[in-house]
Amino acid sequence: MQNVYFERDRISVDDADFQEFCSHFQEVPAGGGLVRNRAGQYLLIYRHELWDLPKGKQEPGETIEACALREVGEETGLHHLRLGGRICVTHHTYELFGQKILKHTYWYAMTDERAESLLPQAEEDISRAEWVDKDRLPEYLEGTYPSIVEVFVNAGLL
């Protein structure tokens, strides 16, 4: 079963039907990161009045792992991250210029080992970036995108 998010609504698509389902959309691969620092805190960004995780579209010729590291670096200013394992893949839809898009985001665990300064990417409407203690994650994630909550659940943090 694959969970697909339409705004805040989730539908489940049977694995056998997923390829047919995807054929009705323009598919966009993306990479993102769930970053942990040496103090055991997790990185969240604030964009469009919601807490989120850094992520973005894969460039031609780029591996999905390199995409995840690049996007996290661009959106947060962290450029010395250690890539861990894949956490999960989330799927969400949106419309852009009349085109139905299905974005597949490949999420990776990452570690910030150098304690770099956070630099939110204003061009991407990111107004804040914060390190959050594990026990405070539920309050930050209340009301955010369900696909982001799914990443934390799959990582065993919620």
C-alpha cells in the first residue's frame, strides 16, 4: 500500500495499482532530509506558516541522495552533513499551471556533525530554521503536512 496525500487528505493506493495511478500525473522525484545534530535535536524549517522539513526536486543527472544533500544544504545552510539510510518515500499531489503533479520525495536520515550556523533560504520562503528537542516535536508538527508527520513516524520519532 502506498499513501498519497492530496493537500491534507490521505488515500491509500494498492501497490498493484500504483503505477496506473501515477500515470495520471506528471511525476517529480525529490529528495529531503531529517537532520539530527550532536545534541540529539532535529532540524525543522518554517515555510508558508507551517513547520516543514528541507526537500526539493531532483536535477537531471543527479542521484536522489545527492539531491537530498544539496536541497538540505540550500534550504538550511548546512553543507557538511553525513548521509544516513533512507527513511521512507512520501507521495503528494499538487497542481501547477494547470498540470497535475505527483511528487515522490525520498527522505534520508542525516547528521550535522560540524554545528554549522543555520541560514534559512529566503528565496524559498523559508523564514526560520530551528533545532528542536525530540520531546517537543509533537507541538511543532501539530497542523503541519501529514506527509511530514509520516517521515517522523517512519523514523520512529513519533
